[in-house]
Amino acid sequence: MNDPTDWLVCLAIVTVAILGKLGGTMVSGRLMHLSWNDAFALGALMNTRGLVELVALNIGYDLGILSPAIFTMMVIMALATTFLTAPLLNLAEHVNRRTIRRSVSSSIAVAPRIET
């Protein structure tokens, strides 16, 4: 991975992995009638599969299926997607809390006053 092109390929692999896991799970979640926020959180949780990916990558590398450069790129992808899980879940929780606060404040604003 001494060539800048290798790093661009690695960035593309990481981007496709994140978008594939997150987007595919979000679409599936929406088809199962989850809210967008819950579908996003579920997609973020799909990124935790890095340990399984590392085991499969090691087997492929040991069998000679993966070159050292591709193996390195895939390990970086597995680590990057796993490390992104917590920030993505925090983002989903932040959006969820903000949505709840807006919902509560708007329902309070339109609630009728009862005078005694």
C-alpha cells in the first residue's frame, strides 16, 4: 500500500462497505415498517460484523486467495466499519432525542389551556 492509487481503492472499499451495510439494512428496515431512525440504527449495528469479516479474511489469506494488498485493504475496511458503529449509533440517538423533544414541545404548544 505504497501507491496513492492503493489508498484510493481502499477508501472506495470502505465507502462501499459502509454504504452497503447501512443502506441495505435501512431499506430492509423500512420495508419492515421501521422508522427511518430505527432503520438507521439497525444499519449502524450491521457494522459490528468486523470480527466475522476478519476471520473470513484470515482464512482467505491463508489459502492464498487474497493478495497481501487486498488483505490489508479488507482489514482496514473491517476495522473502519466496526469503529464507526458507536458514532453512528450516537448520531441516531441524538436525532431520536431531538425528534422526541420537538414532538413534546409542539404538543405542549398546541395543548388547550384549562382555566379554573
